[in-house]
Amino acid sequence: MHSSIHELVELGIMEILEEINDISDCASREKKLEDAIQKMKDDTNKMDKKLKKLNSINNTLGAVIDELD
């Protein structure tokens, strides 16, 4: 379905233009929040992997120190 601007004006689009803008603004903010949440999840996963690696190194060093004692 393809409508010209004239057809949209005749259908009363101007009467609900503010509502359309509000919905668009809300959707834009929602998308930004979703993107930020995804970035936080990605960052958390990266940190979790690094912490697991550090924990493994710590356990290995602890075992070596225990053997030296």
C-alpha cells in the first residue's frame, strides 16, 4: 500500500501527527535502552570470561605455592 501525502492529509493524518511523533520518540528511546542492555550483557560476559581465567590462574599458583611449602 502506497499513499501520497495528499491522501494521508485527506485521511486526517494531521490530527494524529503528535501522537505518531510521541510513539516514534518512545520507540527510539526503547531501542537505545535495548542496545545499552545488550552492550552491558556483552561486557558482563567478557568480564566473566576474564574472571574465570584469573581464577584458574590463581588456583594454579595456589597449588604451586602449596607444593613449595
